[in-house]
Amino acid sequence: MAASEKKPAAAETKKPLSMWAVILTVIAGVYILSLIIPAGEFARNGRYAIPGTYHLVDKVYLSPFKVIMGMGAQVYKTFGKLFISIMVMGGLMGVVNSTHVIERSLKNLIKRLQEKAMLIVPFFIFAMGLFGCFGTMISSAVLFIPLGITLAKALHCDRIFGVALIIMGSFTGFMTSPINMLTTIMGQDIAGLQPYSGFALRTIVTVIDLSVVSAFIVWWGRRAQRNHDCEKDFSKEEIEVLEEEDEPIRFRDYIVLAIFLLSLLAFALGSPLFKFGVLDLASMMLPVALICGLVAGYDLDTCMKNFIAGSRGMMPVMIFMIFAAFIGLILNQAKILDSVVYYCSLPLGSLPKSVAAIGMFIVNAFINFFIPSGSGQTAVVMPVMAPLADVLGITRQMGVFTLQCGDGFTNLMIPTSSNLLPCLLMGGVTLKRWYHFILPCYSFVFVVICATILIGTAIGWA
């Protein structure tokens, strides 16, 4: 009897696989693959691969020492500018969060909506989806995870709900966007198509996908409320603090909130509308943080103390991204990226036209594991997929669509993504729990994409 009583206790204390263990396992797996997959490359015109030029090259066996020594340069090249933006935006969030104006505003809104509070979800998803369509709020989504977690607590939902509120809209909008410069427009340019062509069908699919995601998150949230998952995910103290009566929101608090929301809008639209880079946007946000602190009534020392606290909160994410840089380093230096693209494209030529189009989508989704960058995947894969589409009797417009869907569909699933795992880490959600949410949700999205591919292929969408 004593032995049987110990088993449940052992099960309860069993720790889930940490994100740090996941990323280190992925790095080890990619390193092993680099020793197995043949090295090869396409000839290139600038950064674009030239179809029909793939050839094997001498196999590169990377030593662990070389991988480690190349980490610094890879991180600087991949994330150097983004790190500055993360630190500054984290500081801004630290200043604004210290006023508790966001929490109090959300609580007031939820009290007014009462049973209709879940109407917040579609608003959030479509707003983030719009920013995702522009290609913004992807790399920076991790900055707003605390906002999603706050809203999850206020609605008495779980942590998955909070993470999903922030990333599901932006990444789903990015996937089928008619205006995304990183995949859609770049892919159309490589394929020799008119930029922004095929706008109507992409817009319809994006709206349908965002509606599906919104409905699923609402269903998940209501289930979490019924199962009291909030009490399982958050401590009693966290919930009690949120349920306490707050001081009335002062006029200066509303000004802080207005400045913050306008800064988010500027951050999201600055790149597509005004061609601002990551460093330009970070430079804008630094004075915004100081202004928010001064308007809130802080002296300069208190303002900077909160700023530093917010930046410090981003440190685990930045360290995680440093580990993620090892993956790109191994794949590039071992020269296996082009080999993956080439060998994945070979089976498509023997498939019927409609099946081949869906096959192109699935192949691109698989390639995204190795090339999680949207623009990077487009530069390597689209020059191969465009002539392949001609051979298969599929329009090049459909070729571009299958690439952007393949890239976007697995962005929220693959452990090689430098965006997904940091968001889960910040939200306190394990990869296993996330798959429990994303797989059924995106199974509906998968059906929508496949139906669109079949329709587009049948009508000769161009």
C-alpha cells in the first residue's frame, strides 16, 4: 500500500521538459543531420538560387569547437539589431506596466462587458492579424506576451490562452497575407508576377483563417474557465491581486495609456509605411518610455529603475535566441540547406496537378524546419518552385501561395523557430502543452488552405 501511495506523488513532482532542454536537443539533432545529409548548393544570382544549378560539393564535417567559436558572429548577424529593439521595448513595457494602467483598464473593460467579455478575443486576433499581414509584430511578438498573460488572468483563463491571444493572430495573418513584403511580394517578384496580384483570394483566405482561429481561442478560453484552469496556472496571490479593488484610473494614467497605444501603432506600421528599420523603431521607443514615466509622475531615477527592470525581464528570451542561432550556423556552414530544398522538390514531379500543389505546400512546411526565416526561405525556395510549377501545370501564383502558406503554417509548431519558443518561455507554457492547443486549432486552418489550393488550381488562379 505504501508503495502504491508513492507513485502518484512521484508523478506529481515529475517536471515537464524545459524549453532549454528542447532547444539543446534540437541543436544536437540538427548537428547530427549535418553529418548525414549530403552537402550541395545552387548557383546564385545575389541571394537568389538559380534553378537547375544544384550540384554536390565537398562534404563539410563541422567540429563542435568550430560551431561554438562561430556562435558570436552568427548571433550578431542574426539578432544584433533585434536585441537592441527587445531591450528598449522591454524597458518601455517595464515603465508602462509599473503604472498598472493596462491591468486596471482591462479589468474595467471586462467588468463592463461581463458575459460578453470574450468579444475581446476576435478584436485582438484581427488587430494582431492586420499587423501580421504587414510582416510586423512577428519577431517582436514576444514583447507583448505579458499583456496576453494579464488578459488571461483577468478572464480567468490559462496561460496558453494568453500566449495564443498575442501570437495566433499575427502569425496567421502573416501566413496568407496579400501584402507581406517578406514572402508574398518577394515571392511574386522572383516568380515574375505583378506585385500584389491575387489580392482578393488571399484576403478572403486570411479573413477565414483569422475567424477560425478566433472561434477556437474563444472555445478554448470558455473551456479553461469551466475547468478552472486559471487556478492551476496562476498562484493564489496572483489571482487575488488581480481581483483586488484598484484605485481609480487618473487622467495622467489615461495619457500614459494613450501614448503607449500610439507607440505600438507606430511600431507596427513604421516599417511598412515609412520604411523604418529595427534600429529606427527602437530609437523612437526610448524617448517614449521616458515620456510615459514622467507623465506617470516618476522622477528620472524611478523611471529608469522601471525601464531597467523591464529590459531585465527580456534577458531569458535573448539568451534563448543566442542558443537558437546555433541552428542556423550549423545548417549554413555544413551546406545542407540547398540539399534539403533540392531533394524535397524531386518527388513532386510525379504527382497529379492538384495533388502536386498540396504537395508543394507540405514540402515548404517541411523546409521551414530548416529555414525558419520567411524571406530566407523565399530566396532559396521560390526560384526552384517557380519553374517547378510550370512543369507541373500549376500557375506561378499558386506556387507563391503554397510557399507562403508552407512557411507560415509551421512557424507556430517547429522547435527551430526563433520566435515560437521564446514566446512560450515568456508565457510559461511548455512545448507539449502548446502542441495540445495548436494541433487541433491549425488542423482546421490546414483544411482551409488545402481547399483554397484545390480551388485555385481548378480555376487557374493567376
